[in-house]
Amino acid sequence: MKFTVLSLFPGIIDAYFANSIMARALDRGMVEYRSINIRDFALDKHRTCDDAPYGGGPGMLMLAEPLGRALEAAGAPRKIILPAGKKPAENPAENPREEKSRPRVLFPSPSGRPFTLAWARELKEERELILLCGRYEGVDQRIIDAYVDEELSVGDYVLSSGEVAALVVIDTVYRLLDRVIRPESLEEESFSGGLLEYPQYTRPEIFDTMQVPEVLITGHHENIRRWRLRKRVEKTLALRPELIDRGLQEGLFDAETLKLIEEGKNERDKIH
């Protein structure tokens, strides 16, 4: 899979790809990447990439011309441009890409659809993702209309760095690729099966008077499995109860998990 990232600060992107599991994935040929400096496509000697927005308001907006030239150089497919005065479809899903082999262009933005693990699993099937990193007050809307397939949000907050948001997307997607991380590690982590991950412990057995739960040092695999499942349910009920409700609606839980959920809810009702 290939990641292409357009940024005013490509050093942020390069540093990420040079370290840890991602660096190994690159060395083993599982992942490719290129960072593109948007300033290289500016039209003046000062490499200007921003200007004041029409209509006034605080801050600066990223210019359409350098962004368009950078996206063209990245191989971003240009969408059909509607006549002036006609609005594009409100739902990006109404304008699906014609060919699966074409790069998928993403723009991390607070206005985007919330990014989820399910969406990451969909994106990992793409041949190439092009991510446009915003800065300042954002980018000229005409760039979004002309090139962006989807806007996505990594949370209900605002970042000063589109690079950080883009790296969240990249990190979530690439670790799902075959052979990057052991499959068994992915199966039991948070959000798999609709639950959060169970608590984890390592040496020493006693730390500051706190002891590792005894079941984990017995070597009894079935008891450990049941304990971990119970803790996943308890943790999800306590921290993210909406995940339980969603899992119930989608039919994600087996009979054993459903029983633990019912027991957990009853225990919680007694406390309150």
C-alpha cells in the first residue's frame, strides 16, 4: 500500500515513517510513501501558500493554486467540476470513484465524517491513499470540491496541524495490513468485537504493594480467557457504554458475552 502526503511541513511526515514499526514495514516492502511539499508548487519566489479569506474573518486560508498543482503532481484524480452556481452533492458517497485502482484522496478536517476502525479496514484495501494536510483556517473549498473524495474527522476538536490528523489515519490503517502486526494482537485489542481491551500486566508480580491478578499467573488458559472477557465487558460498560449499546444493536456479542453484559448492568444498577 502507498501513502502520499501533501504538507507544508513534510519533515513531520518523514520523521514518522523513519521510526518504529512503520520503518520496518517500509524496509520489508509492505508500505510505500512519499511526502510532497506544497510550497514547491507555489507561484511566487516567496513560496506563498496562504492568503486572507474572501468575506473577511480571522486567520489565513491555504491557496487553491499551489494545492491544485501539488495534487496534480501527486496523481490525484480530478473530479467533475460542476458549472458555477450549482452545488456538488452533499454526501460524498453520492460521488463514488469510478475505478478502484485510482488513488483515494482524503482531507482530515473537523467537518468530516468521524473516522472509525471500520472505515480504516475499508481504506486498507486501497492501492494508494493521498492525504492532504490542512493548516491555518483550512483550504479553499474549490480544492475539496475538485479533488477530495472524503473529508474525515479524528475527533470533535480542532488541531493546528493537519499532519497530526493525517498520521492518525495512516497509523490506524497500516497496522491492519497483512503481516505488519500479528493477527492475534489485532483480534483482542480495543474495539474488536465491539469491546475495549482487557487490563494488561507484566513483571514484576508485585509493584508498590499492587499485585498482578492471581488468575493471570496460574497458567490456566480457559480461566484466563474468561477473566479477560469479563474485564473487557466491565471496562466497556464503565468507560464506553455506548459501544455496548451499538454492539447489541448490531448483534456482535455471543451468548457468553451477553450474559456478562447483563450481569454487569445489574451490578451497576445495584450500585446506583
